[in-house]
Amino acid sequence: MTALTHTPLPPTEPPPAGSLRIRAAGEDDRDFLRSLFTSALSPFYDGDHAAHADRVLDAHLASGRDPFGHFSHSQRTFMLCSDDTPDAERLGVLHMVVKRQGTVKISPLILVPEHRSRSGLGTMLLRAAEDFARKAGARQLYCTVAAANTAAIDFFLRHAFVPAGSAPGQYKSDSTERMLYKDLTLRTEPAGDDHTGAVSGTRIRLFRPQDAPGLRELVLRVMRPAYRGVNADWVDALIAGHDRRHHGDLNQKFKIIHVAVDETGTVRGVAAAGPKKGLSVKLMPLCADRPAVLAQLLDQLPDLYRGLGRKLYTHQPPDPAITALMQSRRWSLEGLMPAAYHPDTCTVQWGLTLPAAPHRTGDAHE
């Protein structure tokens, strides 16, 4: 496990004299924290928020050690102030929990109400949180936010946090908690890949007969470990379904297959859409030989199949890379099915609502 440090949080950049400062909290901040926690958290969470403030500050003042934390490695509390003078106005607070799993939780980030509309304050605290988490060796920064706190949720989404799910009644019986995270892992992409997931030289187009050998090889190699019954006959039936697409008859279970091919014509990814009754569209298979190609497919699927139905859904293994890609593209986890496709594997159903558009079939989807 990567060593997790207790280094105090520095500002993201050395600011000029007289400008905003982020500093470590001290004992003289206790009354302010008790008041701010109580006023800001009470609308969304049950519990004694003043006691919560005392607990996190006590852990911070004890060199970050939390005597009651089970997974907490250390806890640190920081104040956003108007300047670096002793009587500077307190503008907000940031509390960070370093977890033993190599992650860091923001718990919480709060601005004083009269400063919440002030541009850049929340961003300054969040950038400082990311800097702290990276210095701590964390691979992920995460938080939970009450669903009713839409301003906070929008703030995190604007800063590249990904929604992971919702938990009704988690901290208050009539409140739903939203879970969000940001991957801090520095990935080195293969040559030609860019940050959007697009792969240089790889394009997505309608399946052609000459793609059959490559599609067969890809599907059998990528899908067999998690899907029983995927064999050469299954792939042949899939291609036959694509050949029936011009009829547009749901009862014939036609398919519309798109492939991602590289500059050599090698099939690197595939998405096969099968329209269902009720205007849903099942994507099976939806797979690729590496995450960047799957990302490219996911980015183009809404346009490829717009007008074919009201929603897309697919069944995927519970792989961390696949899960991160689905969540980052705002697919919703709709179900977890034990042994649905393989006795040793759970299958995840993901769904995505499609934008409305005129119905198109066949080659119009190319």
C-alpha cells in the first residue's frame, strides 16, 4: 500500500500578500466550526453536528489521529480565510479523511452562506483538496452529498466528479444521499489516445461482411470469460440478425451492428443493438479490446441509435474499468444479477435514456 502522509495542506499556488489563504484549523476555530456545521448540515442530515465538529477538530489537532476511526488513517481540517492575518475573516472549511484503502473523503466542504455566491472560493478549496489527496498518495477523492443540495452536486459535477449512485435514507429518513468520486490515478495512455477516450486512427462504422472474422475473434476472446454460451454459433446468429435489419420486425429479433476498426481494418470493438418491445434497445455485445475503444463506442452510442428506442441497456461484468466508463458517461446501474451469464460472475445491467429523434433503421445508422 502506498504510504499515506500527514503533511499539512498547502495552498494550490503561493498567493500574493493580502489574498485568500488556506491554513490548518486551530483550537480557536472550534466555536466557528460548531456553528457552521450545525447551520449548514442540519437541513440535510440528522445528528449532533456540533459534536461532529468537535470530533473532526479533535482528530485534526491530535496530529490527524482519529481514536474512533475504523478505516480512517488520518483526518485534517483546513480553514479558508480572507487573508493571513490573525483576525482574518473565515470564509469556509474543508475536512479531509484519509482512508486506509488509499482513498480520501471530503467530509465536509462548506462555505459560509454569505460567501457561497462568491466566484472561485469553492473551486479553491476543491483544488486544495485534490492537491492534498494526491500528496497523500490517494487514487480516488470522493464525497457524499444530499440529493436536495443540488447546488453542491452541480458544483462537484462541474469539477469532473462522477455520480456513483444514490442511497435513500442513509443519513436522514426523508433524504437521499448521492455518492460522487473523482479518479486521481495518473494514467499513461497508449500512443495516439487522447483524454476524451478517442483512439487515433480508430473509427466506428456499420458492420460489413469482411468484418466477420475480426468480429468473431474479438467477441470470443473478450466475452467468453464472463458469458457462458458465447461461441462461434452465437456470433453467426448475431451477424444473421444484422442481415435482417432492413425488415425492421422486432419479432425477427434483428440487430444493428457497429464496429470500431483501426487503420488496418482490425475490429477493436463492437456494439450490437437489438430493439425490444416497449422501445428499449439491448446492446449485446458491447465490448472492446481496451478501455479507450470502449469509451469511444460509449461516446457515440447515443447518436448511433437515437430514434431507435427510448433507452439503451446492456449487461456487463462488474469490472472496475468498465464501471468507471459507464458512470462517467452517465449510465445508471439498474440491477445486479448473480450468475446470470456465468455461475461465478455477477452481471450488471446499465441503462441510458436516449434523446428523442426521428426513427431510423438499417444503413441510416452508419
